[in-house]
Amino acid sequence: NRYAKITFEFEVRAEIDLAAVEARMPQIRDAFIAYLSDQTAEELQGSDALARTKKALMGLLDELGAPGRLVRHIYITNLVVQ
């Protein structure tokens, strides 16, 4: 078994959007954890893999509705895979 710890930061389109994104954080975290739990350690390593992961996570935000329209970028600020 492997362990991954990933920390994200969101860049919102406007400062006023921050509260709306924060209000949906439980749903966002749930969707992200569900997606990431299906990934292997190899699928999370390397710059191409991280770019694909961020694209997939942005897609999850779009599926959640409003957060996808409010978030401009996702930044991975910490990644540990053991």
C-alpha cells in the first residue's frame, strides 16, 4: 500500500468568489479524495502526471457546478508519495 499527501491552493477568478468556494469545500474535498484514491503512485509522479491530475481535478470542479466557474487555477503546493 502507498500513501499520498497532497496540498492544493486555488486561484479564484475574483476575491468575492473565495467565500463561495470555501463554502463548497466539503464537496470539493470529497470529490478530490474519491478521484485521487483511484490513482496509483506512478500516476501521481512526474510533471506530466501532475498536469493531468490538475486537469482532472478542474473537471471535477466543473461537475460540481459553481466552483468550476470560480476557480481559475489549481496549484499543487505539497506532494508526498510513500
